[in-house]
Amino acid sequence: MLKIHQIFILKFLLLFVSTLLITSVIGYIALKDIIIEHKKNHLKHAIELMEIELENIEDIDNFVMKINKKTSLRVTIIAESGVVLAESNADKREMDNHASRFEIMQSNTNNYGDITRYSKTVKADFLYVAKKIAYKNEFIYVRLSMNLAQIMHDFYSLWIRLFFIFMGIVIFATYISKKMSQRIVYDISQITNYLDEVSNKNYKAVIKTKYFYEFLQISLLLKNLVKKLSKNEKKKAKNMAKLRLINKQKNDILSAISHEFKNPVASIMGYAQTIQEDSDMPKSIRDKFLSKISSNGDKISKMLDRLILSVKLENGDLSIHKNEFDLKQLCSEVASNLALKYKDREIIVRADEQSVFTDKTMLELALINLVDNALKYSKDDVILELKDKRVSVKDSGIGIKEEHLKRIADKFYRVDKNKWDNSMGIGLAMVTYVLKLLDSSLDISSELGKGSTFSFSIEKMLKN
């Protein structure tokens, strides 16, 4: 299969040579007519000159021989009756009457008569031009003729020169075509190399077409396309990273659910099996076991509720119901409720009365999670403080390493992967979502070995 530059050069040469051939044929015909016409005019001018001299000529036989010798033209002088009076190239006595010759008859009606025909006398093709003139009170015909072989010889000599000129043009055109082909090959190779680089995902590859505007346009379009491909590739990479993160989160969810549900489910099954196997079990112990089963079932229910709430918060499926209430009182209620769960721990509330206008249930959820988190990961007292339009939960626990601070509030993220404490890693993530709904945000500061502070602003929760 031919390449584009080869097709180009072949078609270019074919078109050029075809045009040259057609032009040559037309030129051949036109040039031949032009040369013959030129020769006719030449013969006419010669007859006019002879007409001037004939007035003083007595011996016309000698006159026609001199004309023939000097011009190589065949000269024939014919009487009005058609009898040949003088002939330069043949014996006039053997020649037929010329009254019926076309050029003679035509010269009777026109100024000149002319024709091209074969001469039986000289055995060659001739161009004849005749004119009727007055000579010694009589009319005669002066006819000049030229051998067409000579005319064609002159024509072919000219044509051969033109042919070599045409061949030179063809060679030059071939050279130019080759140069153009090389430039086309260069630009195409630039494009193909660029596409090859792009196919190998080298989106920073360079393309430099420099000869043809069309290839430059193609290269610009390719660059724009590659930019889009590069952006799509980056988006694809981001999407893949998101998919990997989602898959990881799925695994985290399954691991968390599996781990967190394993202990309460095992407890429920153990207590239930014991009750089933011991029909004589005392009522007090049976009631205690049933209480344990109920407690573990309630624990599973709460874990599921937290997970469902977290998903709803993340998807924005919950709406805010604002009302006015005292934030100090809410802080005290949260501390009192958690004190029942952590009976050996103290929760210190430092707050003045502060009226806020926001969703009380959501804010309570955030406070419970923050205080509960502080109680889990510290052994000393936990402080719940409201100061300068800011709520803070402080603990004196082990603190958080700097490498974990940015991700500590991510869903299912845990600092200690092997410690679960009946939590699936969604507490701080839930707080983040809740505070976002309440036009606030969670700030975390921590010092390893000294404790952590979780705080958020209530400035936008104040009633205007």
C-alpha cells in the first residue's frame, strides 16, 4: 500500500504530465497551423515583391530560376488560360493546364488563393499561394509554393526544442515534488511520533510540524485533545483513588461491624444457650442472664443507630430544626447522662448561661460524642468548657500524634487499629458532619502525652 507522500508525488506528476501532454497536443496542432500561416504570409510577401520586379522583366523563365535559386521557393507563372508560362522546378512543357487548380480559381475571387496538396510533378506535399496580377497588358498568375517537408522540418526542430524544455520542466517538477514529499514525510513523522508517545501516556511529548499549515492545524487539535486526555487521566486516577478509598471504607465497615458485633452477639448466644441447657437455673440468675442479653441487644441496636445516623448525615438526608435554648443547661445534661455510664470518672462543666438558636438534638449529639470520646481515651477528669463563644472538650489523655491529626475525624479511621472500645470509628466523623450542618467546624489540637482539645465555634448559632 502506497504512503500518502508517495500517492501525492505520483498524482502530482500524473496530473502535471497529463496536463503537459494535453497542452503539447493542442500546442502541436496550434503551432503547426501558426507555422503554416506564417509561411503563407511569407509567400504572399514574396509574391508582392515579385509583382514589383515583374514590370521590368522580359525573360520570365530566367526570372523564376533566379528567384528559386535565392529563396529555394518553387515559382510558377501561369497564363490566364491556365498554361504554364514558367516553372522553376519542372519542365513547363510536361505540365498540365492549371486553370482548374483550386488556388488559381480562388485567386480570381480573392486577393490570394492558397492550398496544401500533393504535387504529382515534384512528388511531394506543397503549400501553394497564388495571386492574379497584370503583366504587359495581360493577366497572369504568380504562384509560389513551399515544400511541406521543409515546413515540417522547421516545425519538428522547434518542437524538439520545446520537448526538451518540457522535459526540463518535468524534471524540475519531479525535484520539487520530491522536496515537498520529504517535507510531508517530516510533518507526518512528527505527528506519528507524537501519537506514539501519547499512546504510551507521555502527555508531555512535543510535536513540531513546520512546513504545512494543515498539519499545523492537526497538531494543534492533537495538543488540545491530549490536554483533555491528560485531564481525564488525572480524573481517572482520582476516581480510582476514590474507589480504592471506598473499597477500603467498605472493608473497614465490615471489619468494624464484624469486630464490634462479635462480642455482644457472642454474649447473647452464650447466655441464651446457658439458659436453654439449664432448665433448673435459679430465677435470680436467669433474670441476670436475660438482663445481660437485653443489654447486649440494646448495645447492638445503638451501634446500628449510630451507623445509620452517620450515613444520613454524610448524605445530607437530615434536616435542621432550630429552636432557642440555654447551652449551659445542655452541657450539664450531657455531663450528667455520661456520668451514669462512667461512674468512676468526673466531667467538669465550666460554662455561663448562653442562649443559642440552633438544632438542640444535633448539638447534643455532637457534645455527647466529643465527651464520650474524651472519656474513652483518657483516665483523668474531662473538662467541658464554654468560653468566648467557643465550646471545648479537654482531656489529659495520651494525646494524638501529629501524623494522625489530619485524619482523626475521617470516617472509620482509628489511631490504634487493634483497639475498638465498642466504637466503629464514626464518632468524630459524625461530629464533623453535625457541626457542618450547624454552620460550624471541629478544631483539634493535641500534644502527645499531655492530652487533646476538641473545640468548635457557636458564633453562628447565636440568635441575632
